[in-house]
Amino acid sequence: MKAYIVGVGMTKFEKPETRDWSYGDMVREAGTAALADAGVRYEQVEQVPVGYCFQPSTAGQRAVYELGLTGVPVYNVNNNCATGATALMLARQFVQGGTSDCVLAVGFEKMARGSLGGSGGGSGGGDFAASPVARHYGIMAAAHGFVNAPPTAQIFGNAAREHMERYGTTPAQLAAVGAKNHRHSAHNPYAQFQDPYTVEEVVAARTVHAPLTKLQCSPTSDGAAAAVVVSERFVEAHDLGERAVEIAAQAMTTDTDASFASGTCIDAVGAPMSRAAARQVYDASGLGPGDLDVIELHDCFSINELLTYEALGLCGEGESGKLVESGATTYGGRWVVNPSGGLISKGHPLGATGIAQAAELTWQLRGEAGPRQVPGARTGLAHNIGLGGAAVVTLLRR
């Protein structure tokens, strides 16, 4: 059975504490927009997976009660930075498995200002040995030590150093990712940042953990996103063919020995997971990198965009720096990657990110993305990853 996205909605992503709103307010705004986009009433929704990382258990219920009190099952989902895509995957599984014909996937986050702590999705307090990412940071500490800098920036910054040492990747190539995504977000009214920067300005920005500067790092953000996922028979019964974007294939992978055996940060931050998930999606869909038009990927730091180019098969191992430098991943190139501005510039409210990626791709494949529209886009790929770990790759087609 096929599954389709027929409606999407999101809030503007905001710097924490700059807008007076609750997470319930966020979900009401994003969920109402998604339902309106689909032409579906909340009373038609049969199940609701809700993703978030920073609120207590059953916050998902509290949030979606702003949309209605219908008594449908609500599932609280937490998979670190891959939380949003995990909620979307549950919605797709409910539909493809024949359990439901109409499911609403929601993701939200209300975050604190400042860098994330050691868990990548929490405060990082308590017993570090019990942390879900202790093994990942242990790899980093053994190879590079542990210094007084934000832990997530450290592990990704050290992955960048490894890539530079191994393949000759340059600071300018890393900065080209940030410059591209900030440039793209200038046309996105939902983006937290909308100011373009040159490569030189990105390089010269404040260093967070060398070689990564502030303009190469995703910020903490508040915001929500939602998607209505339905069956083929629901599409036909409600004449939604003009709104429908097919979820052609989707896969989630978690860490294997490959994440840790090499002792490198490149592998510890999830490159093997991403590679495996992409391979599963390509095999299931019969499509490959050459068939993609537009990509939303998890650029939590500039190096992760480069690592993901390689994991998705856009280029060979070690060639990603040259790929972004060539212009192949922006307008006029072979693919447009992160037309929304990506996590670096659109923002990164953890629970909402994966669904916001799907929203952007849905607009792109419908031809509704306005000044950031990728001409003729028919296929889109989303990649959402969280340390600890989970990687979700989703292929959409029109």
C-alpha cells in the first residue's frame, strides 16, 4: 500500500525566548496549517505521532489537544535530532501497514538559548557514563581529547579535522556550505536567519571549535512542523491527487560496529548509518543519486553536509569539499541541496527538523516554493540524523 503526504505546515523557526508562545501554540499553528493544506479535518485523523526532545512525557498529547480532543492515539517520539523524521516514519508505517488511512505527524521543540549539552538532545548533566552518546564521545576523547567547548561542536569539528587531514578538505570548502545555506535561506520566510554571507565572512566568524565557525553551526531554535500522511484510497476518496506527494521509500538505520571500529569521529557522528539508510532507500525505490532533483539533508554542522554528500552517493569518498566548491549543490548545479537554508540557517528545533524537511520537499515537488523553487523538481530526498544514533532517509516523488 502506498503512502502520500497531502498536507504540510510549519511555523517560522525562531531564536529561543524571542517569541511569547508555548509548544501548544506552535503545534496549533503548524498542525492547523497542515490540515488546511490537505483539506482534512482533525476529526478525520486516526493516529498522531508527535516528536520532541525537551519536554516531559505526554507533552505530545498536551500539544495536539490544541487541534482537537478526539481521543485518537498519540505517540510521544524522541530520537534525538532524528526525532521529526522518526515521527514521519511512524505515520508512513501506520498507513502502509493498513492500520490507518489518515495520520498526522507532528514535531516541535521549545529550546533554551545556548549550545546543546553532551547528549546532543538534552542538558548533558548527570552520569556521563550513562549518557546515550557516551560511546560516541569516548571515541572522540580517545582520538582528540575533550576540551572546554560545546560537545556536539567538538565531535563534528574533530570529524572536520579528520576529513581535512585525510582528503585535503579546506576551511573555505567547509565555509562554502554555510555560505550556500545562508544564501538559500534569504528566500525562506520560515527561516530563523535570512542574511546571506560570503565564504570569507563565514571563515572569519567566531570560532566555535576549529575549523567550525559560528556561521557553520546550526542554532538552537523554537518551532514546529506537521505533515498529513494518507493512504492511496484516502487520496482517491477525497480527490487529493493534486496535493499528493508519494513517500516512495524510507529507511531508518542505527549504529553498527562501523560507527566505532575505526575510532574516527567521521564514523562516530553517523556517516555509516547515513550510507546504509541511503542504500536501502535506493534499493527499495529503484532510483539513485542521479535521479534526485532536490535534497534536504542534516547540516547540523558544515562538515555533516559534506559527509552526507558522500554517504548519499553524490560524490566519491573525500570528494565532497570539491563538490560544494564547484557549485554542483546549489541553483544551476546538478542538485539543489538545502534550498530551505538547512539547519544552519533555517534553524534546528530538534523535534521539528525532519518534518520541516519533508514540508520543504513537498512544496518543491508541487512547484509551490516561490523564489526558492527548484525548476522541474520531481524527486526529493530528505536525510535526518541523530547521535546515539538514528539516521532516517526519505525519498519523495511527484
